[in-house]
Amino acid sequence: MLSLSIVIPAYNECDRLPQTLELFLAYLNAQTYHWQIIVVDDGSTDHTGAIVASLAEQQPQIQLISLNQNQGKGAAVKCGVLASEGDRILFSDADGSTPITELDKLQTVLDQGIEIAIGNRRNSAIVVRQPPHRLVIGEVFNWLARVALQADIRDTQCGFKLLQGKIGRQLFSEMQMTGFSFDVELLYLAIKAGYQIAEVPVVWVDDKRSKVKVWRDPILVFIDLIRIRLLHG
């Protein structure tokens, strides 16, 4: 029987994560396959870890991994993926911007033999849109990412991606980016290895409390795009 691991990176998410987990559990408890949720607490200074630990006592399929200090989203996702056991691995943001019910669309793609399915917010039903300046910055970054990847992937940064388990663990074992650029590194390595990647339009709701620093992080990620090419050839 199919098994699914869901990896959720979390840094100071005590306000948003409980509702996300509640929705995930409602969906997953209705499924017939085996599943686990791995929450990686990325050195939070609030009660994120305590909240997840309490839920894990009631729901043994929830696993908490606590990092001693904040290492970055990429490092947290990598930690969770390498600890996963599922035949398939989904990683999803703690804010639940993409509803877990959208997983059905990505599952269908992998059922067809494709190795990686990624959410695409550009051609999707966007319930709440980003502010104009974030849209412009996002479009510029995605153009740069397409140049770096040498592939026509329209949305590299959507935090809702599903991978075949063995392939996901193999790719993440090679990855070195610890911040937001880890998505591009993952896709770069997947393309280089010859894996098929399908973009799937998903419902998406912008959360005004995003942790992305709009003027700083795109610059850091641009530098990382160069590093990715230098590291992996």
C-alpha cells in the first residue's frame, strides 16, 4: 500500500501551524494509505515545538524534529525529507497557503509515472493575491530561475511539491542550499538527473505574514543561483 510522508518546516509558527495541522489531519484521516507528518522546528523561539509535541502525543503519526538553532527553510526541509519513510514525499509550508486537498492533483501526476509534481501559482485559482511589488519581484526571480535551470518552469518557489520518495531522499542528500533557494537547487539536480517534472495549477491563498523579506531575500537567492551552477556544474 502507498505511503506518504509530509514534511512541514516551521519557524515561529505557533499562530499558523495549529490550524494547518488540523486541516491536514482532517484530510489524511479520511485516506486509505499510510501517512506521516514530519514537522521540523527550525530553532523556533516561540511555542511551536511544544504545540507539535502535544499533538504528537495524541496522534502518533505526527513526528517532531527540533533543530537547536535556526538554519533556514532549505535545511529544515532537507532534515525532514532525509528522515522520511514514505513512498512519496510532500513538502508544504506551515501557513497552509495551498490547501492539502490540492494534493490529489499532484498524486494523479505521479500515478502516471512522473517523478516530481510541483504546485504552480501562476496558472492557478488564487484566492488572495500578493501585493503588486511582491508580484513583480516574484516574476523577475522566476525569470532568473528559468535561466539558471535552462528549463521552462514557471513557478519554482511554490511551497507545495510532491516527489517519489527514493528520488526525493537521493536529491536532498546532494543539496547544500539552506535558504529559500533550495527549491531551485532541487529542480536543477532533478533536471540534471533526467527526472520528469510536471507543474500543476493549485489553489493558493497569499498570507500577509510571509517570512520572506522582499528586498533582501531575492538578492540572496540570486547569489545562490550562481552558487548552484558552480557547485553542481
